[in-house]
Amino acid sequence: MTEENSQTHPMSRRFRGFLPVVVDVETAGFNPAKDALLEIAAVMVTMDENGFLHRGETYLQQIDPFEGANFEQSSLDFTGIDPWDPEREAVPEREGLSEIFSPIRQAMKAFDCKRAVLVGHNATFDHNFVFAASMRADIKRNPFHPFSTFDTATLAGLAYGHTVLAQACKLARIPFDSKEAHSAAYDAEKTADLFCSIVNRWQELGGFPPPPFE
């Protein structure tokens, strides 16, 4: 390990300069270019003095659909979100994403990380919606890596033999209330718990840190 690397935060060394941030989005469909983004939640991941990960603070934004956005009724029925509910306190995409990105950048600085990497359950879905909304909002400083992600569906399939979030959480002994599911904050928090559980279990089994080079 170089002297420079030895002075960086262990979180940065654990993920080669990336900060894992758990994200979940709720949308009005499956097409990030056409369908409305309705909610976004980001959950921070912290590290204790022994190198184990823990769920940190949750940030949630309700998003006002962009002009011309498409709405698939089946998706609205699935999430239970009414995009036109005046009590949603929704904000435009640019404002909402900026509020989500700001604490991520602060955490990146605190953990000596050069980039955030999106953690999600079926992460490509969330990643695509975040980047499509960022482009529409003309946000130049998106903190997330443009294509790398950590997918807890894949990790859970390896660790627990199941790719469905609710079932994987149960197998990991993480409480999961199906009545609370399909809200961005709840799903992101459970995904964060699952991610931390898998990474910590791997460390307990001796999988990290790797042996030093000869």
C-alpha cells in the first residue's frame, strides 16, 4: 500500500475510491426517457472502526413529473403514488436531484472518495432513471459513476440464493414489511441493510481485505 493510500479513509480503500450510495426510485413506467420519475431516495452507507458497514441517513425527494412525461397506469397502481396529489410536496427534477446529490458529495469528501457508485436492487433500473433525469435537468456534476453499479439482486442471489428483495431480506434476517414496500425510502433502506449484511458477512468470512502482494 502506498503512503498516499494509507492516509485515505478505509471506506475509500475498501471500494477503490468509490463511495457506495443506495438509491431507489419510484416511477410511472419502465422507460427512463419517457416515463415520469416520481420519487428518489438515497441512503448513505457508513463504516465503523472495524471496517463493517452500516446504514446511514436517508434522503428523500418527491419529484414533479417533467413536462410531457408519460404515465403507465399499471405502474401507478403498483406504487400507489398519485402524481397529482397536492400533498406530495413535489419539486422539479433539477431541485430534487440537487438536494439528493449535495449530501452525497459531502460524504464523498468525508470518506476521501472520488466518485459515488450507485447501489440498487436491480440497479440498472435506478441508474438509468437517475441519469436520464440528470440529463433533462442539465446537471453537470452527477456524483455517480456513469456505468458501474453494485446490484443487490445479484449479490443476494450469490449470498442467499434469492433475488427478490423481500425474500432476500427475510433470508438475511432483516425485517421486511410488504405493506411498506414500493416507497423509495423504505425500499432504499432495506436495500442498504441487505448490502451491508452481504459485505459484512463476506468480511467476517475472511474475504476482505485481500492478502498483500508478495
